[in-house]
Amino acid sequence: MTRKTGLIGHPVSHSLSPVIHTHWLQQYRIDGTYTAIDIAPDDLSTRVRALVDDGYVGFNVTLPHKEEIAFLCDDLDDTAQAVGAVNTVTIDNRGRLHGHNTDVDGFINHLKSSVPDFHLSGKHAVVLGAGGAARAVLYALLREDFEWITLINRTRERAVAVANDLDDDGRVLIVDWEKRGGALADTDLLVNTTSLGMTGQAPLDMDVGGLSPNAVVYDIVYRPLMTPLLQQAKMRGNTIVTGLGMLLHQARPAFDAWYGVMPHVDDELESIVMERLVGS
Ligand code: ATR
């Protein structure tokens, strides 16, 4: 029987996830489908129930549903519970919903594979943003034993709330958004999790002049692939990490959870996705 999966969000038409999962379904000759499904916030509960009734085995979750969907799940795995956001749901044969968060591993695995010489333990990071993506990134860095992490968000209270939820041992320092340029000395890793720099959004207005030449700069925005932040960092000689890898790496465990195969990110998939990005 065809095993149906998909992505729920609002909007979802721009998503690259259907391209990624459909590629793997074909590559591993699995009888399945992956469809983008636009669900407005008010309809979330009814439409999710309809997916269960329709025999779906699971789905990914994107903006703006990542936090709300957690309340509709029957249980959450430890990571989703700790992060407070769900990006992958599996549905068992009794119609029960299980929430997972694969953004955490997607972020960190991509960092490790892109910059293998970068040892994470004992380092200092600056994280910009305080949304669902920032929660996943912060959780991952705390788990990897970063010594301290500076969290900077336009709305300071949101950053405080994230730190309160995730920081058990006082390793997160909050800095005001206006002071972001001055917070970069001694930073080993700068991560942008805000939507600034994304196509259609303002660029991230940040002077990275205070950053050490050895620092790694990671932007989780992948449209465009080379955001103004990454262009600036690359020109200074910093190692950069684009957001595309996180997208690909968070998809792998989701596919495994639904179809029982841990897929690979091969050159063919990367070039298919790059082509889509350039063409869009
Ligand atoms: P996600 O779950 O993908 O992280 P989100 O919850 O909408 O998405 O978070 C978007 C992030 O981008 C937030 O940190 C937001 O800052 P606020 O908490 O102050 O809203 C940040 N952001 C969006 N537009 C911004 C802007 N113009 N200037 C500064 N930060 C911005």
C-alpha cells in the first residue's frame, strides 16, 4: 500500500522538502508519496485529523505550526520535549501522533560534516534569533558542551524565555539586539536563525568586523544560499556554512522514521536542490 507523507505549513508552496523526499522515494524504490499541504492556523487540528483518517504515516511541520502541533501529539520524544517544537510527526497504526524534532541533529550534523576540524566542546557561540529554529540551535550547542552562548534577539523577552526553557546551568548570556555588533569578540561560531537575509526580507544589518578570522559563520537561511551575512563573512576569510545542508540533514531522520531507510545526501540530490534554488 502507498505510504503517504507530506509537509504541513502556511505557506508551503516554496518548500524544497517535496523535491528531497520524492527523490529518496524514487532512489530507494519505496511506494510512497510526499506532498506539500497548506493548512491555515485555525484549521490545524481538523486538517491533521483528516490526514490521520486518510491513512498518512507521518508528516513534516513548518512555520507557523511547529509549536502548536506539539499540543496535538500524543507524545513527544526527548528532543522535541526539551526544544518545545516539533518538525516531524509519525502516525502509528492506531492513529496516534508522535512528535519529533530533527532540526537539532540536522543543524549539528551539518556543522560537523562541513567543518570537521571544528571541535565544539568548550567553545563560545553567538546565536541570533529566538524562534523555533533558535531553540533547536541553542539546544544542540548546549548539548555539545559549548562553554557559553550569547543569545541576541530583537525582542529581548523572547530570548529570555528561550534561555529560561533551555539553559539549566547558566551558560546562556542575553545581549540586546542593538549591541549585536559588539558581542562578537572571542566568538568561535556565529549562527543566524532569524529570517533576515531571506529573499524578500531585509538583510541582516550586522557589522562582523569584530569577528575573529577563525570564527565559523552559519546562516540557516538557504534562500538565497549566499546571504549578505555569508558574503560578508566569506570576503573576510571566515569559514561559512550555508543553510541548505541543515535542510537536507533534518530530512534524513524524518524519512527514516516513516520509511525505515536512513537516506543519503548524495551529489545528485544536492545538484537537484541547487538547481531548484537557482531557478526560483
Ligand atoms: P522560526 O520558528 O523559523 O525561528 P520565528 O518564530 O518567526 O521563526 O522567528 C523569527 C526570528 O527572526 C525571530 O527571532 C524574530 O525576532 P522577534 O522575536 O523579535 O520577532 C527575528 N526577526 C524577524 N524579522 C526581524 C527583523 N526585521 N529584525 C530583527 N529580527 C527579526
